[in-house]
Amino acid sequence: MSNSNSSGDPICLPITSEIDLHAFRPNEVSSLLREYIRECREKNILLIRIVHGKGTGTLREGVHRLLDKMQNEVISYTLGNQTSGGWGATVATLKGLEPEND
């Protein structure tokens, strides 16, 4: 997965079970999360943590709206607990990919 730096060059990011949205512009979040979730499912990473921060809650609400729309990819999500970021993070369970029939 990649993001652009200030010079516009893509930056490759490793796919792990956590993504911190603080490093991205708000207008990038929707497409970024869709790509991140696709990559996680391809790598069979099915429990993810999305760090959106506490702030005013606008980013958290946007993340939750997007997850609601992704019912074919997302089983469920909840705010983090005391050890996973509280209301500054969302933990989501993703659907695994269907095995390809050869």
C-alpha cells in the first residue's frame, strides 16, 4: 500500500494488523481504508485495529460509516478497549476471502 509524501512520490507501507490514520489527509481516508482492508484480507489478516484518534469524533464517525458500507468485507467492529486504544481506535473483524476453485 502506498501514500504520497510532500513531493508527491508514493511511499510504500507494510501491511500489518494496525493502521494509524494520523499520517493521512482526511480526503485520503476512504480510499486508503478500502485498499487497506482489501490487502489485509488478501494476507489473511482478519482482525485489524484502525487508529483514528479521539479528537472531535469526525474521523471515527467517517471510519464507522465506511465500515457499515463494507458489509461484504467486514463482519463487525467495535471501539477499542483499555488496551487497544479506547475510543481513539476501532477494532474490526474482516471476512476471509473465499477459496478459489481451480
